[in-house]
Amino acid sequence: MRTHGIYIVAGVLLCALAFALTDCARIVAPGGGPRDSVPPRIVRCEPIPGSTEVRPEELQITFDEYVKLKSPNRNIYMSPPLKYPVVAVVKGRTVEIRFRDTLADSTTYNLHFGQCIVDLTEGQPMEDFSFAFSTGPTIDSARLFGRVRNALTQRPIAGMNVSIYRQNIDSLPQTTLPDFVARTDSAGIFDIRYIPSGSYKIFGIKNASNKLIYSNTKDTIAFLKELQTTVLPGDTVEAKRIPVLEGFAREVRKHYLLAEKRLVANRISFVFSARPIGGLQATLLDAPDAELVKEQSAKGDTVSYWIMDSAIALRDTIVTRLQYQQTDSTGGLQTRQDTITLPFEFPEKEEEEEELTAAQDSLKVKPQAIAAQQREGDTTQTASRKPTQKEKGWLERTFGTNRTSVELSKKEKQRKIKRMACALVCKRKKVLRPWDTVSISLSSPTTLLERGKVRLLSLPDSTTLEAKVSYEPEVQPRRIAITHEWEPGREYRLRVEPGAVKNLFGRTNDTLKMSLKGLNPSDYSALHITLKNAPEQALIQLLPAGKYRQILRQEHGHSADFIYLDPGTVWIRLIDDANGNGQWDAGDYSLGTEPERVRYYLNELGDRDIIMRPNWEYDIHINYEKLEE
């Protein structure tokens, strides 16, 4: 038995040794030595590139080393595009391309690989490799090239599909595959080769799925209204004749009502998916003539109405008819009318305000009430309890929506709901520029403002100064604005006396004190800009370096004086503000409008940076025509 055990152990050791020897015999890339920096080279093709009168079912390309494909489904494409994409397979050193679509007669095809083919060991790519052949007797030799950039930033757009069409029909990019296509490289350059001579409609599109049909308004697109003419090999093309496409994304948001709130007794609020478009109207059904003061959030998607009648505001329940524009199934807007019931539970005592339940801070829908009003042509929403899962499903089937409740944030739930207080808040500014406005925020619109009780004092002697105290309820119903020509380095004190402001319930404010100070000019910079040969509606914008959406200052016209600027690096952007609305506008393909033209000032080093130093003034003269477009 002992001898038999020794044989078993010996057998196990022999098997282990055999596995080890087999593993050592595997073919692997040799270690050490210089890194392979040479991309794969073609040694054989079937058919040969440039072949005519061929209709292959597959292409075979053999290389001098083992290769692999990098994201073939995304990187390999055909021009003219096929209905069904090609299938790419690697067999050792050979790449096989199989066609799943019928090739057209007398057509030149160009198969693009980009940098998809790389060597197996080091991943060195073949640069910009393409394979052309023709099903007819000749290879088309014309081409159309250009570049695409972001219309606002002016940076290249890589990976955009640029399509061209023989027919000049606006609907083609939304309905039909292009006649020919190419993709932009990292510099935003596109080059559509092996095409017939002629003039073409041009349209670019970029999306996550690489689709060539424009169907999603979130896609980045670019287009030119004018037809573009091809060139032949050897033709000289002036730089100004090379087409430049300005890419943009124009998001069109759907419009619908998300939620309704009554968090304080005298305010009803409506939250929309986007800023409402025209036709918004709220009416109290049991008091149609009641005064309502409208207030809109900074983003514009929340609209509140302040009830200026205390008797109505103190009711437990307020019924409102809301009329607004909603996106329909076709993408258009239609007028919708909802009847909405908004309750409010008043605390019995002041100390009970913090004990309000979460149910009071949520919006609920009562499906039975909705059904009753739906039969009359309205939608009624009642905050009474949370719907069951069955009721939620009923809502979804009936209205195509499950807008049942909006839960408030933890912070909002814990916030005190004070129905009587008249509170004032003034956000302190570090320093004041001469033209700055000091804002006092109100807890609710005021019914009385005694401007004489809003005092501005000069320190240290407490001399009373003249200050303009403004209140515009139709613009900002909860803001009192105080303006004064603030002197550099001077210190002030703002004092709002008790009783300066009275709210709907007759409550008045407590004393508010605020220390203020004018800035020190030596801590800031100044920039004076003069434009030459600029459009009539030129818009001069100053923005922090690299922050395209953050505008520090802007001025219309051919000159601008930007003073008291914070030190740092800034850019100058010039916009041809054709419609004069004071902002850059993207294009709209449905209207045939291209994005407004944008140019950036470049310094003597050829970059955009302007370094602003404290206590320095800069004069910059810009010839608009010489800026890179």
C-alpha cells in the first residue's frame, strides 16, 4: 500500500511538470528590446484598392503582422452609406469586411477605417486608412472638404458625421440617408473623397449612436444654407473658400406642469418642466377678481402668485384654475386648463409650527376628484393623501402622466412655516462699485413701504445721505432696491427702521442694520476696447478665461469701457448680435437660421488670454475683419 502511494505521488508530479512545460511552450510576444512603433503595413488586398467593375461580397486586407480592430462598429463606415453596416472580422493578419447590403451600380465606394486597425502587441494604428473601389468602369475623383467647429467656443468638433446630398431639399437630413458622408478628425476637418463633381447640400450631425438621420433635437448639428461645389485633384482652393460649419445643439424642452405648492398661506406656486411659453394665467375660482402678484424664479420654471387679500389667504383651501401651454404628442403646443385645489393647514399655536407633518409639505393627488372634473373638461388635483399604486396606474393610463406628488427636500420640510412674520434679509456685499444696487429681500410682497424709514448713513459721523429706494412689485415683488453713487473707500451703514414695511397680515418688520463699503480702485483693473469694421449690432463680451457661459460684463456698440474689474485672466468675445437681444443665439434648422457669428480677440502671442493686473488700465484696439472667423 505504501509503494502504491509513492506511485500516485510520482504521477501527480509528472502531470504538474507536463503542464508547466506546456505553458512554457506557448507563443508570446518577446520581452525587452525596443518598442514597436511601426504601424501595420498592407501586403495583400482582395480586391485591389482602386479596382473598377467589381461587386465583392467581402474585402480581404492582409498585413505584415497580427492586428486587431479598435471599436469597429463605431469607427468603420462606408460612403455612400449602406442601409446595413458592414461586418468586420479579424483572422490573424487578415481583416475581412463582409457586406450585408446590395451595392449600387456604377458607384464609387469608399470604406473608412480611421484609426481602427492597430497592431496586436503595441496598438500602433494605421492613420486615416480608407479603401476605395467602384462597381462601374471609373473611380470618381472629386472631393469636398472643410472643417466644423463649435459655434460659440470656436473649438473643433471631432467625430461629427458630415453628410452631403445631391438634391437641395431641407427635409433630407431628417428623412433620408446621405449620398456621401465623412467624419471629422480631432482638428474638426472632414474630407469627402471619391465623389462625382457637382454642387451639394451639406449637413453635419453628432450624436451618441452615430446615426445619420436628424431626429433628436439634442443632437449637435451644423449646416450651410448655400450649396458647396466639389474640387478636383490638383485644384488650388483659397482658404476663405473652404467651408466652415458652425456646430450647435438646440435643445427643445417639452412643456408640462410638474407640481403645485402652497407652502405659505398667501402664496400658490406652480413648477413647470421649462419656462412657460405665453398664455399662462391663474384665476381663483371663488374670487376671480382677487389681486394676484406674479413672481417667477431665476430659471423661470417656477411661477408663484401672491394672494393680496388676507381674507382669501387665510382660507384653509383655495381652488385655482390654471391655464398654460403644454406640449402635445406631435411636439406642438396646445392650451391646457387645470382646476387645482390647494389646501393649507394653519398651526394652532406658534410653537406648533415646527411639528407640521411631512404630509403637509407634500403635494398629493386625489384621482377620484380628477375623474369628476375630467368629465367636465378640466383636471382637478387635490392635496389630501398619497395615491395608492393602483391609483397611480390609473393616472398613468388616463392622462399619460404619473404626476402625483412632489416631495420637498429635508431642509424645506424642517423649515418653519411662519404665516404672519414680516422678515427682511440683506445679503452683504464685500465691496460696492459706484453703480451697484443693494437689495433687501422680503418674506412676502409688501402692502406698505415707508421710504423715510430706510436710511443710509455715512460713517464715522452718521450723516444721513440721499439714497434712492425702489420697489417694483410687477417686476420683483419681494425686493427693495437701494441705489447710491458709492464713493471709493467710503464706509456706510444701512438702517431700516421698524414699521418701514408692512405685509398682508398687518405685521411689520424689525430693525435691520447693515455695514457697507465702497471699493478701493487700486485693487482693480480697467479695460477700454475700441472696435473697427465691426457689425452694427456688435456685442462685446468679457468672460473669465475658459468659461464660455459666464459673462463678466458686456456692451453693445463699437466701444466699451470695463472698469473696476477683478484681477485675473479674461477673454474678449465679439458676437454679431443680429437680432439685438443682447445674447448669443444658436441656429434653428427648421427656420434655416445659422448660429450668430462669434469671434475671439487674440493677443500678440496668438492666444485669447488677457492678464488683468491690479491698478492697471489696458487699451485694446480691435479690427473685427482681421479676427479669425
